[in-house]
Amino acid sequence: MENYEELISAVGLSDREKILIGTWLDAIGTIISAIGETRELLGLNDINKLLVAIGDGLQGAGPFLIGTAREDEPLAFAGNWIDGAGGATASLGAYREFIGLGEEKDNLRIEFLGYILQSKGASLSAVADYLAGEEQLAVGNAIQSLGAGLEAIGAVLLIKDREREGVPITTLGAILQAIGANYNAIIITRDYLEET
């Protein structure tokens, strides 16, 4: 425990600050990803996958940072780390597709795995928030979980060459993730400001 305290003081962030910053990293990442997916839906293809890779990467970094805050609730801890792993995995798939590394369907499978992990992680966080009496945060995480699940369904449709159905579902999922993440960021910020 002593080493943890030394690490915290070296970084200079309190647990509340880690949660606040991590929540906003996640929220900003969802906006960037939603922009990339919306551009794809509109047929603008030059930097879409790069935007998705950056956005999903931030969606990985945010929950990972939150996961370093001391948490008494094991479901919330697990949810954040699984969500972060999902964001990082989806980012890898999108980036590989952007630079043309590997087969497109293999990269979509990587993204699919990432979206499934994000959905599972956000759903665990939603349950943890609900059990802790944080109903508003539970709603935001549930919306994020639904959005990531829709992105996974969209990825499966794209793998099966059903782009006409897959792209709109993926875009809707990305937008829902952005709504849920930004809703939570606003709630966390309000609570942080009220406590300081």
C-alpha cells in the first residue's frame, strides 16, 4: 500500500481527478469515433478509419485511467478495465485498416472483438453504478453498452459484406456511445465541482 501512495503522489492526481479526466477522455473519444463513423455513412472516406482509431484509442485510455483509481466495487473495477481493453482493441483494428495492414475482414474482426469488450465493460459498470445508487451514471453506461453492442452487430454485417445495413448500425452505435459517455462526463463533472 505504501508504494501505491508514493505512485499517486508522484503522478499528482487524486482518484477523483483520475475519474474526471478519464471520463472526459472517453467522452471525447466517442465524439471523434462518431464523427468518423458518420463520415463513413455519408460516403466521405479519406480519414474515417484514422478518426475511429484515434477515438477508440481515447476510449481505451479513459477507462484505463479510471481503472487506476482505487475502487471498492469489483464490478466497476472490472468494467473499466474490460471497457478500456475493448477501446484499445477496436482502435487497433481501425488503425490497421487505415494503414492497409492485413485483410479488411480480419481488421473488422479485431474491431468486433473490441466493441464486444466495450459493451461488456460498460454493462458491468452500469450494474456497479446501479448497485451503488448512482442511477444517472448507470443510465449513461447502459447507453454506452447498447451503442458498443450495435457497433459489434454492424461489424458482423460488414464482415458478411452487408455494408448497406452494417454502416448505419455502426454509426448509430457510435452516436449512442457518444451520448452515454458525454452524459456521464457531465454528471461526473457536476459532482466533482459540487465536492470542491
